[in-house]
Amino acid sequence: MTMQTLNIAGYKFIELNDLTSLRNSLQDKCSSLQLKGTILLSPEGINISLAGTKQAVMSFKTSLAGDERFADMRFHHTYSSYLPFKHLKVKLKNEIITLRQGDVAPVNVNRAPDISPSELKRWLDEKRDITLLDTRNDYEYRFGTFAGALNLHIHNFGELPEAVRNLDKQKPLVMFCTGGIRCEKAAIYMMNQGFSEVYQLDGGILGYFAQAGGAHYEGECFVFDERIALDSYLKYNGTSQCTQCQGPISANDAGCTSCAA
């Protein structure tokens, strides 16, 4: 099947103070290019998930890079045979990823060090004694995660501070999420709480798939669009989501095996 739609996802923590005019500008640009998806803007930065033709998406990226604040933004690129968004939304928010911790501001403090996908794969090959922490929601974890990763059983990112209270602060901690944005905040929070050695997976699970494939990963990665989940080749395999428990239903299943839906 020919993949014609280019999907991009990226973020940047940066102080923004012209939110209304920036929203209007981005809305007009995306509309003119017939792009669909979501852009979140807040005083702490920008979070982008868009899809459209390759020409339109690349035109948007060129336009965005013309603003020196966003010239160095990195994006995950995946392809699909259809637009996985129905609408275009450009929203103003208090936070581009909600943690509700006033002392966690990635634009004003030093971030935790990255660990590259190849380095994490090497550590997992070596069976290093680390805490491998999945910072995503419980239903995302059930779609797939790294072997041995700790599930916090949270329903939203704001529950993370309470969920990590009893973790070993002396053990090396490697955290990951879908594309990296949640770990930017989670890692700072963990350092503020006295964790001695904190790392965040560069590019998240999607970045790991792109560079290291599916080694040490079990299942698929949940994504926040109509594709629902991608495999380690960054392809959609027909997995759907249960409307009751939000867990995965594979293309071969008659229904959800996790609940009575």
C-alpha cells in the first residue's frame, strides 16, 4: 500500500509570550496547507502533531524554521495511507504537557542528560541494573513497552509525582515516553526529588524504533491519533482501542480480552 500522508510530531520548551498572535499565524498557515492535527501553545513552549501531504508538511516546517525560536526543532516522521486526524486545532494551554508542579519548568533549568537509543539498547543487552521507568499512562503501557519496564499505573501524567514516591533514589533511572516530551518534565521532577542519576531516552519510543528497531520492546507504541498504535517499523497494523478500558484490540481479535466490552 502506498503511504502518501506524512505525519510529524515535535515539541520545544521555550518561553513564549505572544501566544495569541502565534496561534493565529500557525492556524492560518496550517489551514492554507490543508494540514490536520493539533498544535499546543503555552508560556512554556510548543507541541506539534500534524499530518498532510509531504509537500504541505515540508512547507510548514520550512515556514516554522523561519522563526529563529523554532529553527532547531526536531520532528518524528512517519507515513500513513490516510490522514489520521479529522480536524485542525491550535490551542492555548497553561502547560504543553500538564504536570502541575510549579518548580518544574524546562525552559528555566538544566535538563536531565539524554541516553541515545543505541546506548539504551547496549545497556539492556548488558542487563545493567537500572530502573527502567515508563512515564506514560497505564492504558498506553498495555499496548506495549520495554521488557522489564516499571508501570506506574497512572491515569494521567499529573499523577506521576505520587506514583514515584517509593522508587529507589540511588539506582540509575532511565525514563521514557512516546516522543520525549513527558520525560523532559518528569526527569526534572525526579532530580528535584533527590534521584542521584537520571536519564531520559532521546526521542522517546518512536526515536528508539527509528534507530534501534524493536530490540527489548514488546508490543506496539500507542500514538495519539486515529492510527492508535505503531509497531517497531513505525507502521500501523490495524490495532484498535477498547472504548471501555482503553486497552488494545489487535486486528486479529474479535474483542477486548481485558474487559467485558
